[in-house]
Amino acid sequence: MNLKHLTVSVQMTGMILGLCLILSPPTWADTEKVALPLDDLRTFTDVYARIKRDYVSEVEDSDLLKNAIRGMLSGLDSHSSFLDREQFHELQIGTSGEFGGLGIEVGMEDGFVKVIAPIDDTPAQRAGVQAGDLIIKLDDTQIKGLTLEEAVSLMRGEEGSEITLTIIREGSDVPLKLTITRGLIRVRSVRSRILEPGFGYVRISNFQSKTTRGLLDAIESLKRENNEPLQGLVLDLRNNPGGLLTGAVGVSDVFLDDGALIVYIKGRIEDSEMRYSASTNDSLKGAPLVVLINRGSASASEIVAGAIQDHKRGTVLGATSFGKGSVQTILPLRDNTALKLTTARYYTPLGRSIQNEGIVPDILLKEAGDPEETDDPAATGEAALQNRLDNPESGSEEPRTPASVIILPKPRDGDTTDHALDEALKLLKGMVYTRRAAG
């Protein structure tokens, strides 16, 4: 499977999803001198000259050089890439949570555009686009043979304009056609509601610069609506593909006590380790917490789930997460372009690298009839990427396994019940009851 995350994500994800991003100041002034491989560069210039002289059509120098840069980066890992001016601009807009498009995060698989996740409350979600859908045609244009960037460009358009997606969906015998009206996407990364008196629910769809503030406001709003402190909270990170590292740290800080280690990152450069710890006290004052994850929970989501799990602050419920344990740094260049470069791996408080492994839930949720391999990290997620970053700690310790498994009923046609959320609420109630019984 060739699932190449592109954070421009069709002008719909704002270029922050599926990543742990660090935004770096311009670096051209302090770039260290590197010894150049002169023989290899002579080969490069020879190839360059032959293309300029002999290729069937004239090619612009800038196009050749940009494609060469893209080739260098794509050969490193699935998440390093070159951002042109438009992509870099969209990234900067996206971290604020407002951008235009359809509202889906996409990758490439077998030459088609694969939907990683639709964003909550966007045209794509309302039209019925689902995670796992393969987009094979955009209006009358076949996807096969296009690059992801070219497909992304076709899916962009003015607010109010329409585009028809032809989709292959597992379980459907014929392709589906969905006509979607493009819109201005204002992503509210935090949504909340009271499930039952005393029990709150918060969903975080991605991690933006304002996510921590949004979470704190949501908790205060739930407390006011409940007229008293919450007895327990469900934190829903399902299909949350990631975002800003600072957002993940801030969200973890909300539930941990001052001084608790949240995450640390290590790169190749000497003294590159950075440690992030909580700076405030638990906003829930120790009330039971259940964190919902699934295979679509990636990167920043995994940082939060890992910190909660390692500190035993709550129970992680669901399916093994995506397994993206790397950090990308945005390195601005001279011409308003940038490199998105993988510069470090991140580690949970207990020193776990979840690269290619994922966060294994404390309690596994499975649908009735699902085969055993559906929660195998090697079958999907980061471990299935052809050009994935390795995990040097892989196999160094016994694999973590869920303490128990809950079998969910297989959904029937028209059934909109969120069975995973129902189980999370039952678990919260049980935790509250056990606490009371213990005195």
C-alpha cells in the first residue's frame, strides 16, 4: 500500500492533519556547511543538461529543480515533502482552523485517492464521505495516473462550486457518485455535550493552535450545564489524524498534574531531545476519564492517549491507533516555500516509541464477526506504508496487549447508535461506582 499523507489535504485539512508539527523560524542564515558529494552532483548536472537538451518538450528550470527536490524528500519517508508557496500558505492558514474546500484528509493508495478521514461538520461529511473510501474520478477526470498534488488541485475550487466524486466503498458492489458543494471550512476542533447528568463528552477532531483553549472552555461549559463538578468525562480522539505538537501537549496538560512528563522528542542532532511536561493541575480534579481511539487516531492524538495511559490517569478504549511516532518540522526557505522534514521521533512518558506500533488500548473494542487481524498494526496504519520510518525500539520489549476485549454489535442498516461511546459511558459509570464503593 502506498499511502502518502499530504497535509495540504485538498485544501480541506489546512495542512495540519496527520502530523505532529513544529513551526520553525527561517533557517537559511544559520545552515551549517555540508560536505558536497561532487561525483554524484556531476551526475545530477549531467542528467539535468540532457533533459534540457533532449527531452521531447522544453522544460522550465524551476519545474525541474522543484521536482528534483520533491524526489529527494519523498525518498526519505512518507511524511517529508516540499511545500510550494501555496501549500506553505495553506499550512499557515490551516493551523488557525479556517480554510476552504470539501473537508477531507486524503492520501494515495494503489494510484487512487484514499479518504483518511472526513472532518466533522464539513460538506464532505454531510455528503456521506467515509474514511476508507477510494476516490477514482473527479467530475469526468480519472484519478489513475495523477499525482496526489494534481488530484488535490482538481478538488480545490471556489466556495459554492460543485464537484462530483466517484467513490469505491468496501461493501458496495458499484461505484458511488457524490456531488458536493465546496464550502469555507471553519474547523471547530473541540465539541462537547452532556451524555447524562454528571457525565460529559468532549470530541477533538484535530489539534490546532486554539485547541487547548477550546478544551478548557468546553469543560467549563459542561460544568455549568451540569450545575456541579463532572463525575466523569469521555475524551473522543477517534479519527483525529493529529496536528500541532503544542496542541497535543496543551490537551494532555489539562488532565495531568503539574510536573508530569507528557512527551519527549529525540532527533539525530546532538542535544536535540526536548521534554514537555504539564504546567498546571488536572482540570477534572481526578474525575474518571475514558479516552476513545481507533485506527484513525494518529500522531498528536497518540501523544495524548499515550500520556494518559502511561500516567494511569484514565482508561484508553477502542482499537490500536495509527502508529505515527515522528515529528515534522516546517523549515521556511528563502522564496516563501518550505520543507516539511521529519526531524525527530517522539516518546511517551514511559519511553515508548509508537512508530509503526500505535497505542494499544487498555480495553479493545471489536465488532461482532471481525477477524482477529483487524487490530493488527502491521495490516493498516503507519506500519503499512511502503516508505515508513523505522522504529529502532521495535521488538525490544513484550508487545502490549489489551487487558480485556468488548464485542460490539454489528451495525444494521439505518442504525446510528454509537456503540463505542455507549461502552465508554458504561465504563465511566462503573469507575464512579467502584470509587464510591471503595469509600
